[in-house]
Amino acid sequence: MIARIPLVLDPQPEGGYTVTSPLLPELITEGDTVSEALANAEDAFAAVVEIYEDTNRPLPSGICVDDAGGPVSVEALVAIA
């Protein structure tokens, strides 16, 4: 599954970023760089999807699912200090 979800990358004082999503409060991860944080967000999203499936809950309606064979788009809000 390829999904578009809003992400918030919050810079940390010690360096790196904490990643959360306003639509998925269960999604929390981090990374030392923006690209590492986004890659970790993919893994965190996969874990959240598994949690939703295990508990028979639908994903929030604001999440857009894209065709896996088509182009991938990522939406992210990045706070710059």
C-alpha cells in the first residue's frame, strides 16, 4: 500500500527530527536527517497499519491511498528553526 499522509517533522535541540502525523497519533518516529526521518516514517506507518488491521479499525478518512504502480507523492510539514 502506498498512502499519502500528513507528517510533521519537528527539529530537536540535540539534532535530528521527531516525526508525527496529525491523522495518526500512533505514528511517532525520528531520524537524524530529513531523508532518514521520512524513511523511518514509512516503517512507522507500516506498523500503524498493522495495528489498525489487528484491531479491525479503518484508517482515518483523510489518508489517501495511491496506486502502488503509479508515482509516489509524499506530503510533509517541515518546521525550520
